[in-house]
Amino acid sequence: MSDGAVFGSMEQAQLWNDLLSADSNKNNDKRIGGIKKVLDKVILSDEKYDSPILCKLIEIVAREEANGWQDDVRDLVSRARSRDCHPALTAALVFARKGLITDAETCIDQLGEAPDKCMFHIVKAQIELARENDREAIGHLNLALCSDKTIHDIYVMLSRIDNRINWEAVEACELMAAGMTFKEPADDGSPELSLYRIYREWYRGSHENATRMLMGSSQFDEKVPAYCVLSARMSRDEGDWHSAQMMLEEASRSVENDVSLLCELGEAYLGGGNYDLALARFRNAEAFDIGNPKVVRGMIRANMALGKNNEALQGISEFLDSEMSTYDDYEELTRYLLEMGFFTEAAEAAMKIIYTHPGDATACIVLSKVAINEGNYREAEKYAKDGVASNKNNAEALAQLARVYMALRRTSKAASTAKKAVSADRRSIVALMTQVDIYRETGDLDHAVEACRAVLEVDPANTQAAEILANLEMKGVFSDTAASDEMPKVVGAEDFVRLISTLMTEGKYTEVEKLCKDNDHKYGGDKDVRRIRGNAEFALGEYLKASASFASAAALMKDDAEIWHSKGLADEKFGDFDSAEEAYGKAILLNMYNPAYWISNGCIKEKKGDYVAAVKSFNRAIELDPASSYALVRKAAIFASNGMYSEALNFLELAEATDSKNTNIQIVKMKICLKAARYTDAVYIGKKLMKKDPDASTVATYARANLGLKDYGLAKKVLEKALANDPDSYELLTAYKDLAIQTADTETTVKVCNQILKIEPLDRAAKKALADALMRLGRSDEANLIYASIKTDAEAGTENKEEDDPAAMFNIAKSMMEAGDLVSAARLTDRAMKSDPDNIDYALLRATIYRKAGDKRVADMFLSQYLERNPTNGSVHEAIGDIRVADGDLKGAALAYGKAIQNGIRKPAIYVKLGNIQEKMGAYSNAVTNYTSAVMLDPHDADANRCLAYVQFKTKDYDSAMRSIQASITSEPSGEAYAILAMIYQAKKDRAGVRDAYQGFLRFDNNSEEWVQAVITALNSVGLRTEANLLKGRLAGGSDEEGTVEVSADIKRYAERILRRAYRMGVEFNDPDLLDEMGSDQGMSQNAVSYLSDIPDYGEVLYGTNEYEHLEELSYHTILRAKNKDIEAVTLDTAYVAGSAKDVDEAKLLLAYIRAATTSKLPREIPEEFVKMGSSTKKTDSLEQVMLDNKIGVFSARMVMSCVHE
């Protein structure tokens, strides 16, 4: 229970550490004193404590047996959370071992239900052993084995009291199958030893011999469960999932309550890809042992495999909040959360790991990935470095740091860190794939190929590496195969967001950008897609595109400060300081208490030369976060840039006091000391930094400080050593150039300057130094040519290609327009048009901006002028029509659309637009003509068919309308189409048709009030008033007597959590203590309880229907697995858990069915099969007993009993 503990708060984690430290103290007095201090704190507190702390204290208190220790144990049990059972079970166990049976039983009785069934039965067995009741103890121990077959204590206890079975052999078999170490059992010739020998042959690699032994066994022929299980495990190990499933199903028929076996069966279905059956088997196991970690983990994985990520999230949240979860669970499930795209939840779980295990590599990796997804690269770098600092040889931690460096475009650092990751563990797929991705991102395809081959050496079945390698070998630049494989699983924007979020955390920015671009028509309107696309573009260094994406996201999330901050970062990187300043300003207005925004604002003010405003911003950041050193460092840099070195160094001293381990502060301090000519101080700092694997910049600064002290020998030694490892480092070479100049080494100056100019051809300082050196060497002709080129470079300057990209300007202009910044949008569109004046898209956007700004006259004039130059451009006529529609000028719009058609626009959409105008003007026959033209151009155009059907309905051509609307629904079903279908069926007085159309209509959300009202009218007209009232309740946003509100998915999932916990604790689902422990706000709890309380009337049971067969099976499972076997006492939580209902709605339906099935009329003629069952049934048998004896449902049992009573 205490191994691998993870605590929910830093305080409890510290208390745990204090307890362990005290108990391990070799000084007895200090040990007792330390334990007493923790004990008093817990007992005297009103707080509830996590189980590991309480269980450990109970064991220590019982061990020491100080005066009143029994009372201390009881007090400790009272400090447990109401949903926890381990403290009470631990107390019962220590009491039972000491012969205090009454005290042990009191603990068990007060506990009620125990989520940990295995431990519960072990404790009950211990109590029975203390009573010398071996038979009952054996029963409990066998039930414990059903929950977990790998616990050694169970076999030890069974060996002492049941010598009929070789329990050592049984244990050895289970441990072998679980991959655990085992002890060789005694050779007693028992049947269990025979089974063990087959296991031993199989697991030591003698597969043929083991198979021969199994097939020759009579027990296997007789389908003895243990032999069926062995056969299944052998099939599983060979990848034959179908055979494994068959044999495990055979075994499970004999022992329906064997939870471990059901979980193994669920795992077999998972392995074979049959995820629905896997989930069903785990749900069956849940009904017997709801808190079993194997069950919970299996259900989580099955839900993930089925794409039910929200259900998986619910299971993870519930499990991690329970006492059953350990560090290993946190580690695994946190990764699952990240994989599913639940970044907030992953970060929360990771922080709990950090509380208990500071610097934990897995937690730091997760937090770093979450920060990358949020675009917070500074935080991502911090967590990645924390993970590496505590786990220097952890390959995954190093790989994550490399990915962060790549996101920051620090490519050389990324490559070197990835290399370290691979060196730390050459078999780490994570490290190797990181290296692959970095080589691909940097265009180093040769090394990428080598890295892919290294992956395949370790994991030959790695399809991702194989596909990348194939693409690279064909000189393909992109490798989007992995993402493309996932696309068929994407259903809706939420799934797409999870996919691209996961790719972002893996550093696959190119794939994210490509997926967003390829699916822009589907998901481009989603705010999260726009935000993540911006993050990917930013990571790829495409800052203008990133700015456009963030601006378009801001249009949908105008009050989201983080989006504006991200846009500012992109603008700043792109060099558009004005836009960056504006974006940071908006972020600050939306959230004035985020120090990061003030820091960014200060940085941009600094870059614009407004040092006073920059310092004010940094001061504000320091006020908000006194522990942040970055703002102090930036202040120091500003003062240093203005020659105020003493003041700058004072600020750096403060920064060091705040963040003493930050080497970056030392680097800045060294550079300022160098600028201030304080060479001795700079060298002193540099010596310390040189011991910490310094980067090129640090080495160069240290060398220059030595140059200042005239220590040329040391400077040369340092630089030559660094250049040997990094010969193309620009910073090292420029420092070496300075050394050569100061030592008057002209030949070296020429050599080094030539090297620098290969890297940076426009470096004027290197050019001048080269020219001066050549002049000194008498090579004046060469020198004069270089002097001339320096002058030419100064005049020409450099330009950013992206600034002249009209397409990029066009995209960002659209985004700015969506964000409401029409002035910026107009300016950017004008720049795009200047580069490409005949581009129709740019002209149409400019006209739209004019219209949105209220300049309708200018918009018309602008387009008219364009038409003068391009009178036959149909797209312009169409655009004029669109503008006139928006302005309410229907006649003008119709005329424009007509001209568009005359000038070559022959697409269905233009005919639909014209038809819409004519329909609004009442010209139905003309509208039919144009809609028909659209359908002729594209018979599968859903909009055209739907519009045609509606006009045909209005003109009472119902048969034609029916054909048109069916074509629309076949092409692309929609709520509007089903509403029209309902209206047509209403006109034809087809009650069944209206009901079918209504069912189709309910599949679509966000239907307009107009169409909802139309369906309500259709329902009422054919007498379907219940359905009409239900829909009316939805329209009103509430419920009436006959209607109910559509419940959100969040409330439904929360309701499932309530039912699971209620079943585990044995309380009503509306119990106040249970709801308090759930931890959600009162509104959520009230809504969930209201939803759970609303059990509908089922009506009459209809024998023989598919629903009847299904609910009968569930009702049987409910009685079979329920703790209370009384059919009339079945509650909703029992129906959900014991009945294995797929969700709360089905559980409510099942409960309603059970209630109805106990009173519904029986068929006049009872089927023969039930008559036969009745012949062997006693009149005294209860309904529940008949269900269990015949394995039938409640209504079937009533039919059987009716035959007995006749």
C-alpha cells in the first residue's frame, strides 16, 4: 500500500517523508520522538489523510505497542477519507494478528464496503484463522485469489491450512505467467506440480515440449479451467489471440466471479483488436470487484482503443484519486492523458508526482510537453532542464530537452542534446526517434536515414521509422504517414485537436502544419485548431504565418489573453514590433496579473528603444512574481546597454539571490563585466562556468575576458579546444579573430576571417578585418575589392522575403479582419494588391473590408472600378451579388448573380444563391429552375437538393420534394434536411414517417429555432405529442412535465463517477458526504443528481424484441453480481455497475425495465422453454433464485414462476 506512494498535496508528501525519516533513525529516542511528532499531528488534526501515511502509522503503532496503542489505531482510522478502506483493513489486520478479534471485526463492520476486495478477503481470512475457523479462511483466501493471483501472502496462508493442494506450484505458475520471479515448488507428485512442469517448459523456451505435454494431458482434454488458461497463455505468447480468447472464455464459464481471469480475457480481446468485447469483459469484472486496479486499467485502455477518450479520462481521474493507485499508475496514466490530448489533467497528475518525487523525470517530461502545447517555451525548457538535472542519464528527459531546443530553433543545441540522449540509452526508441525528427527538421537527411536505421535495429517492427526511412530514401522531405494513419480515426474537431496536440508534444511541427492546412476546410474554423496551428508555425520559424493563425484564433477568442500574447511573440520574432507591442498590450488589458505578459511587453519596449517604459514593465513583472529572475536580468541588460554597469550588476546580484542555480544569470553577469572592462571579475565567473559544459557563447566571452587581461596563452588554449569540437561556431571564430588581431598574427587573421565569411558572408567586421590584414600583407588589390563590397552591402541592406509575400499578407489580413482590426487588415491587403494588383481574391477582400467598415459606397465603387478593367470576370459579379445580399438589395443581387452566370460561372453554388434570392422574392418557379440547374450540375449537392425540396414542398409538389430531400440526406444528412422531411411526411399524413424524420433530426445539435418549431408542428399534427413536448423542452432550454433537457456529456460522465463511488461505498448516489468528496462545484453535483433521479417509466414489456433480449440479459447480470440479491432493492448504481450497463442512460433504462418487468402483463401463451423450467422449480423459490438457477432475466423468471403457480 505504501510502496510507490503519490500524494495529493505537498504537505502530505512532506509528512510522509518526515515519517519515513523518523522511523529509519538509528537513535531510538529520536526515532520515537519523530514518530510521536507525526502521530500527534495526524491524530490532533481535523484533516483527512492519505492512506499510505495512516497505514504506515498504524503498522508502527502496533509494532511499538505503547500505552493506549489500540486507541491510537482507532483514531488513525478515523482520519481516513470516507472512500478509503486501507487504514481500516490495516487496523483489522494488526488486531487480528495480535488475537484482538473483536477489535478487528469492529474495524471491518464500520468499514462497510471495501473497494480493495483482495485485501478485504485477506483480512477476513486472518480473522477466521485467529478463530481457528480454517474452512471459512480458505473461502476468503480463494476469493482474494480471484482478485489477484500474484500476492505471496495468500499462498503462504493457504499452504498452512490447506494441504490438499500444492500451493507453491500454483503460485509459481501464476508468477511465471506474470513475468515475475518464483520459487521452485516441492516435488510431491501433485496435479499442480504436473501443471507447473508444463509452465516451466514453456517459459524457459521449450515450446514444442510444453505443447506436447499439454496436448497429452487428460485434464486438457477434459477442459479443466487451469489447463485452458495455460493453453490460452501459450497462444497469447505466440500472438494467436483468437485461440487465447476461446480458451479463456471456456475457463471463465466455470468461475464467473474470477476477476483476474476476466481481466486476462479482456486483455486477450484487446490484443486481438476486438475492443468492444474487451470493454464488456472488463465491465463484467468490474461488477465483482469495482476497485481492482487491473479492472480499472483495462477499462481505461479499452475505452482509449475505442476512441472513448472522455470515458477513459473519467476512469483515470477516479482511479488516480483513489488509494489503489501507485507511482507506477501515475506514471503510466499521465502518459495516457498526454496521448489523448488532456493536457490540463496530465499537468495536474504530474504535479502530484513532483510533490512526492521532486525532479521526477516522467513528471518533468509531461509538464514540458504540456508547456510546449500551450506555446510556453520558457516553461517547457525549465521543466525539461529540471528533469535532466535530477536524472542526468535519463534518455527520455534528455530527448524532451532536445525537442524543446528544437522548438526554440536552437538547432545545434537540440542536435547535441539528442546525441546525449542516445548515448545515455542507445536502445531508447524515444531518444532515437527524437534524433530522427531533429535531423529531418534541420534538413540533415543523411543523418536522419542513419538514425532511422538505428531505430529499426532496436525495434524492427517500428512502422513509423520504417515509413520515414522509405520516404527519406526516396528523397521525400515530409513524413506525414503516422499522422495520416490517424486521420481515419478522427471524427469531428475534438478528435482532430487531440491528434494535432499529440503531434505537437512529439515535436512533429511540420506534420501539424500540413494536417491543419489539408483539413482547413473541415476544422479551420475551430479556435483550438487555429491556436495549435499557430504554435506549430511558430516552432517551425514561420512567424508571419503563426501571427496570422493566432490572429484568426483571437477572432474567436477575443478575451483570451494567452492568444494575444502568442501573437505578440510571433510578431516580435517576425520583426513587426508595432504589432507585437499592440498584441502584448491587449494581453495585459485582459490579464494584468500575469508577469510573463509584462516581461514580453518590457522586451518589446526595449527593442523599440523605449527603455523607460521597458523598465516600468519589468518592475511590474517583479512586483507580480518576486521569485522571477528574468525581469531583473532584462533590467540589468538595459542599464548595461546605457553604460550603467554598476547598476546592472546590482540587479544581477538580486537575480542571483532569487535564482542561485541559474547559470544564465552568471553568463549575463560575465558579459556585463566584460563590457565594463572588469576583466578580473569576468574571468572569475568564467572559470566557474567553464566547469559546467559551457556553450560557445560562454567560451567566447571567457576568452575575451582573458584577452582583456592580456592572458593570450589561456585565451588561445580555451578557444582552440572549443573549436576542435565545434569548428563552425561563429561566436568562437569571431573571438579567435579578436585574439589574432590583438596578437598581430596577420596570417591567422586572414584564415579565421575567411572561415567566418563562409558562415556569415555579410559580416562587415570580419570583412574589414580581412581587408586590413590583406593590406598589411601587401595584397592591396584583394583588400580594395573587399572594402568596395563593404560599401555596397551597407547601401543594399537585406530584406525579409516574407515581408514581400503577398499571399502571406493576404492571409494575415483576413485574420486581422476576423479579429476586428479593419485598419490593419486594410493596410495589409493594400500591400498585397500592390504586389499583385490583378489578383481577384485580394480585390474581393478589400471590398469586404470597405463594407465591414461601413463604406458601402466605396465598396461598390471599388468593385465597379475593377469591373471596368475586367468586365467579364464572373467572380467579381458574384462578389457584388454577395455584398448586395448582405445589404438587403435582393434585385441588385439577382442581377449580379445573373451576370456572373453569363460570364462563365457554372458552379452549383451560384445557382443556389440565385435560387435563394428568387425564393425570398416569391418567384418560386424561377427558384425551382435554378435549383434544378444546380442539381443537374452536381446531383449529389446536398444544399441544392435541400433548397429544391423546400421550394417543391412550398408549391405542394410533395412527391418531387420527397425525392429531392432523400437525395440531400443521402449526400449529406443535416438537421434542416430532416426537418423538411418531417414537414413533407406531415403533409402526407404519414405518422411513422414523421417519427423517423424526428429521430434523424435529433442526431444534430444547434438546430435553429425555426426548424425545431417546424418539427414540433409536424409531430403535433400526427399525434406524437410526447415527442413534441420533449423537443419543446429542448427549445425552451428547460423541461416541462413530459419533456427533459438534453444533458451534457460532462454531467453524464460525472454521474457515472457518482454511481461507481456510491456502489463502492454502499450509499445512495445523493448522499451528501459522497458528493462532498467528489470535489466538484455544487452546481455540477446538483445537475448530476437531478439527471440520475429522473428515471422514466418504461411502459409495457414487449416479449421477443431485441431490446427485451438485451435488458433481460442485463437484469440477470444485475442479480448475479449484485451485493444485494433482492430484485426490488435494485438501485441505479447497482444497475450501472453490476448490470454492466454501457452508460448511465442505459442504467436508467435497465432500472426502469426491471421495475416494469415485475408488474407487466405476461404473454397469454408462455413459451415452451419456460414451461420446462417451471417443471423443476419449487413454489417456494424466490424470483431471484429462479433467475440465478436458470440464468434468465426478471421477466423470463416471472414466466417460469407463472407455470409453477398454475
